[in-house]
Amino acid sequence: MESLKVSDHMNLRPVTFTSEMTVAEAVERLLQAKQMGGPVIDIQNKVIGFLSEQDCLVQMIESSYYREQVAQVKDIMKTEVLAIKPYTSVIELAQQMTTAKPKVYPIVDDDGYLLGTINRSALLHALDLHLHDGYKSPTS
């Protein structure tokens, strides 16, 4: 049967940011990576925040209104990050995602070091694989 741990379905190359990066640089990274957001990490690769497309949109609207683009990631990132562990169940996280706002979750080890991310699409894919495994008929 297909594994139901997030570690088996996570993105091992998530887009990441530093707190000192400008929002303009962060937007470029988001656009190039075609991801909805990503963890903000410190020099040791520990998660210290999260930056989403929505955070950037708000800042870019303000920047265009005031004609200045000097904001840094640390100015707009979320510091309360809903990170999960690699051994978290896909089903448990999927249930959490039905009520919690984040569409992307950082996956960290027990010491807070970034391992990857997982998003709703990856969860849907994992659940779809699991359901297909459950419907396979035994071979004779």
C-alpha cells in the first residue's frame, strides 16, 4: 500500500527566502518557482517565518500606491508558522487543511530544520494514490 506519511510526498526543493531579502527579490523567486509561498529560513536552515503570494500582493499594492519598494521579507512574513513533522500522516494533514488557512506547510525535523514543503495538490495526489491502491482487485 502507498505510504501515507508527508515525507513521502513532500517537495524537497521548496522556494525559500531570507528575512533580509527584499520583497521584490522574493516575488521574483515565487514567480520563477511557480509556488504559492515558502518558508523563511535563517543561516542554519531553520524555519523562522513563512511568506505567501498574498503577503507579497498586499505589499506590492502598498508599494505601487506609495511609489516605494524598500520592504524586506522580515517586514511582511508570518512569524507564527504551522510547520509539520515528516512523520505526520497525510490524512491527518488533509483534515487539518480543510479548516486551516495555509495552502503550503513547511516540513521540519524535530530541531526545526527545513526538510521540504507540502501543499494541497501533493496531498490530493497522495490520497488519490492511496484510494487507487485500495480499489485494486487482488490478482489470481
